[in-house]
Amino acid sequence: EIVLTQSPGTLSLSPGERATLSCRASQSVSTNSLAWYQQKPGQAPRLLVYGASSRATGIPDRFSGSGSGTDFTLTIGRLEPEDFAVYYCQQYGSSPLTFGGGTKVEIK
Amino acid sequence: QVQLQESGPGLVKPSETLSLTCTVSGGSIRNYYWIWVRQPPGEGLEWIGYIHYTGRTNYNPSFKSRVTISLDTSKNQFSLKLTSVTAADTAVYYCAREGAMDVWGQGTTVTVSS
């Protein structure tokens, strides 16, 4: 099983600042099958990035994914008020599919 | 656009079977993988398993032999059964589409309690 470790656990930032979220895998993620999701309280997760760096439909270009192998990053270029939420990475290249523990991006 | 909707009992007794259905609307159930994910209160996301439209399934080993996912293409639905539930199975249960889950249901809360 691939274990995904996200850091930091909480990121305290102000609107307009840049956010950098990390996801490290315990072994290489097959074909960079790594996705990022945003989840707000009481809502289902929303797909932001798939294939490590491809933005999902309708996702603003301030969200960008990068990385390969075991190290992946989600960058939010300039935080908007609606971006404060919990973010999860997930690998879907090998079974069982696994999620990271999440990074909470909170208003400073 | 494709929408998913979970349905099923919100309360299940310990040792009984949790049964949920996900209805796919606005598109066909064919040509995709269909997934169940759960989220215990205040915790992260856990993949339960998936079913391909051909009927092939794959389950998270952590559920051992308790889980079954099935498909009804005539109704555009897929279902989850989880047997011998305990309080640890209390969670919001989501259905979703594909490995990179691009479409999600709104989620349904299931509480295991007597």
C-alpha cells in the first residue's frame, strides 16, 4: 500500500499570499497517477488536479500541480477567500487507492 | 452533466448490513469505474472499492470480506453492501466516478448505533 504524507498539517496564510502544499509517497506513484482535491465543510471533495499536473475542468489557473515519482506539490498562486479549505492528495495508480491525511489552509 | 446521488438508511444497528445505492443521472454508467469512499466524522477520506461497468471489482483489503459493490446498468445505479458493521463504520459515504474522482455525490451520513 502506498502511504501518502501531506505537509504541513495546517497552513496559516492571508488572502493574496501563495500556498505550497506537499504530498510525499512511500513509493513511486505509477504513471504519476496523483490527484489533488479541495474539501470545504459539509461538502464533497472537488477534483482540482489529476495526473499530477493537469487541471480539472473549470479549475482556475491559480491552482497548479507538479512533481513526479514520490514528491508532489500543489501550489495556489494567490489565495482567494474561497480557497481556505482542506486539501487532499490521492494516488490512483495502484491498489488500494489511498489518500493523504490532508492539509488545512486557514486564514491567518 | 453527470450527477451522482447516494441513498439508503441513515441509521444501521451494530452487526447488521449497511446498504447504499448511488444513482447516476445525466450520463451512462458504461465506460467508467465507479467508486465508494467514506469519511468518518472529523477524519480524512478512505477508499472502499470500485466497480467497472463490466462488473469487475476491486476492494480495499482493510475491509476484508465485508464489502460488496454491485452494478445495475438497467437502472444506471451501483450499490455498496458492508456487513457486520460497528461504530467504527459511522461515516459520510460518498460515491464517485473514476480513479481521479471527477464527479462526486453529495454524500450520505450513516450512523451505526443501537
